[in-house]
Amino acid sequence: MTALSDGAGRYELNDVVALARDASMSTSYKPALLKALIRIVRERPAPEIPLLRIGAEFVKLYWVQTVMFHLRQAATLRSEPEVVRSIRNVADVHRVRLLANLPDEARLRLERDMARILRINVLEAFHRSKPDGMAPLFSRLVGSDFVVLPVGAVQFIAAHSSALESIANLWWARYLEKVNLLAPLVIEKVERNGAQRGSLSRYLRILREIDEPRCFYCGRDLGSVTVEVDHVIPWSFLLADPLWDLVLACAPCNGAKSDTLPAPEFVERLVATGARRSRISLPPGFASAFLGRDDIDRYYNAALAVEWPSGWSPPAGSMLGA
């Protein structure tokens, strides 16, 4: 089934593609709204959706992009939309990175804030670029706290949820690529529901064999402390585990650094580490540990260019001359 008819018009995938292609975009609200509706209908295909329920989906979608992956939703942080500013402020106030760790009261306030923003212009603006003959996916009576989906729209979204979500992801990523010029893998970050990382246990084994037994950051001996593998340039920026970016760190340094870029002196140290590793024979199945200064600087400066949190160093007095 590729199309459905409704009393007010038709529902076709090509029409949704045209709506996305021709939409005027100053924020990413429109693809976010489409993606939220798809996920809600997939979970419960009902004709009435409370704005608070859409607001809850907005919080989940924008939290991943804003807090986990630090993707801009506008040309600069100063001009980012209200949804993003609200989420960033709440994450900073409560000092949490995972949405699951946000207190319930703070999360509910965010969801209510999203619902308020939806009422202002987001819902009204969504259909402005729809082709002639395409029926609206939803409507809302002035003053109501919910949107209504015609039966045909519910059936259409339910039948084509995967294809429609791909359209929403591409629509969103196409916009984000314009304001995150140097960020890698934008579309993959839009598609993800969160930061799903693989195990680093095999890298821990290799690094123990080829690196000195000291924390890359503070220099403490790792013989008597918990040892962890850290991405010098954060995984949430690269979405990859290249050996050239991985170092041994003590648990306190790894936890404190989190997904922040370290101070420039640690980039110098990473370059030196790579040069030393390039002279070591690595086990089969591992990519070369060496990446030149220019390439490492390129990644580091790209993260700085999209205003990634930066400048982390171990607390004063904890450095042991590493």
C-alpha cells in the first residue's frame, strides 16, 4: 500500500517527500514533529495525540542531539531555537548527560515547555509546503491540548512508518549539515536513539600491551587503580573507536573528562603517542595506531569549530608529570 485517500485529499510517500523538499527551514522543528508523530503512532495508533505526548517525544529526540552529540540546530549557539536552549539549560542545571538520570519533575517541566512551543507556530507551520491534493496529517482546534489525525493519516503512518522515518531523518540531517559543517556522520547521529557504544575490552587488552602503565592525563601509575579506555577526541563526536584516539586513563580522569575535548597539550601528547605506536607491530585485525599531526589537528579543530565543550584538564595538583 503506497497511498491512502481521505475525504480532504490523499496520502502518498511522494507527497511527504515534496513537503520536506519545499519546506522553509529556520529550525529543525518540522522534521522533528514528523518523526515524533511517526513514533507515537507506531506505539499507539490513535486519532488523538495530546500535545504533552508530542512534547515528551521532542524532549527525547532533541536531548540525544543536543546533550549526547552536541549537534547545532542553528548557525551559532546564540541563535539556537527555544527547544534546544531549554534542554541545554536543564542538562546544565542538573548536571546530567543521560535523560534517564534527569529528575522526573524537571523532565515533566521540559515536556510542558515543548508542548507550549508546539502551540506557538510549529503545528501551524508544518503543512505550509504540502503539495496540492495532499491531505493534512493532523489538525488542531484553537485552544485545544491535542492534535487530531484523520483515520487515513493514522493508517498511512502506521503502514509506512519505516519509510516515513527515513524521510524525516534525511530531512533533519540535510538541515543539520548546513549548520554543522565539520561534524562527522550527521545522518547517523540523527537516526540514533542514543549513544549506543560497543565494548572497548579488546582495546584495553591491546593498550595494556603497547602503552606505558600510566594515566594518559594525570600520569598516575595504573597498577593499583581502575583502568579504563578513553577517547581523547570524544566518541560522541567521531562515532568510532579508532585506535589512534584511544588511551589508557584512570577512572577519575575518564569520568571527569566525559565527552569533553581535552586541553591542547593533550593533543600534543596524543600525536607523540601515535608516533611511538607507529613503530610497534600490532596484532592482526587492528588498524594502524598512527595518525599524523595534521589529521589529528583537523579532527580537534573540527570539534572546536562546532563549539564542542573543550579545555578539560585534570585538577591542579593531580598531574604527576606524565
